[in-house]
Amino acid sequence: MSGEINRRLDQLQILLSDRTLARVGFESFRKYTPIRTGNAKRNTKLNGTQIQTDYPYARVLDEGRGYRDGQMRGSTQAPKGMSEPTIQDVTDYIKNQSKG
């Protein structure tokens, strides 16, 4: 019995490693990144375990669609931004992996 538990724990440790979670998060973040010219998606990179957004309007997109500073800001393609849905995707991934 304990052999099965240890085998499953070893599998989870590999699946849930920093690099694996970073890759899952990166792919999700890019999926939610709006596309108008392609600049935002093209300039979103994974550097180790960090997602880097190298474009000046990254914060505006990530804050989602809404009124700020008296005007509508953000993208209709990403009304919740990118981080919020990415966090949910990573959480779901972890839950699914732990079900085994």
C-alpha cells in the first residue's frame, strides 16, 4: 500500500515542479493575452519560472476591461485580464493532477 502512495507522490512532485507549473501558467497566460496586432503575445516570454511582459501596456491589459481614470480601458478580448484566469487554470491543473 505505501508503495503506491509513494509512487503517486513522486509523480505529483514531478508534475507540480516549478518548471511544470511555470509552463502551464505561461501557456494559459498567452492564451488569455488579447490579439490585435500580436505585439503583446509576441512579447510575452517565459524566463525560468517567471512570465515576462515586455510591452508598455501590459498592466492595462492585465487589469481587465473597465473604467479607470474616467475612461474605458483594457481589452474586450480579455475582460478579466490575463493573470486572474491564468491563476484559475493553474489551480484547476493542480486539482486535476492530484486526483490521479
